[in-house]
Amino acid sequence: MKWLGNYEGVRRVEIRWRKSSFSGHPEADCLELASYEGDILVRESDDPGVIVTTTPEQLRAFLAYADCLNMLKRRGC
């Protein structure tokens, strides 16, 4: 369970973080993803206190853009 905030009146929520199967070994630093109330939460395993929130649509667009840049880089462009 991840405690989000340290404020009176803030409730605790259970966040189930998922690590990519491409991360190598369980202790490897990588991005972790979770879903909460329709949003996507993203954090780095080596700095889990910093959490970025996005929507599934925005994440999908970002990943498509990153994939496109990776393809261009492999072609030598």
C-alpha cells in the first residue's frame, strides 16, 4: 500500500505498481505503472516518491511518439 500524502483527512489508497518484464531483474531501476480512478500513475523505481499522473490516451500518444523516434533513430535519421 502506498500512502499518498501526509495530510489530515486524506485517505489511504492501495496502489498496485507494475514493472515491465523487460526490466531485467527485480532490483533493476525502471518505470513502474499503476492505475487509479481511471488515471495512469508513473514513477521511477529508484525514486518512488515522485509520481506523475496522466490519462491512458496521453500515455498512449507519448508511447507512440517515443516508438516513432526510436524507429527513426534505428534508421539513422
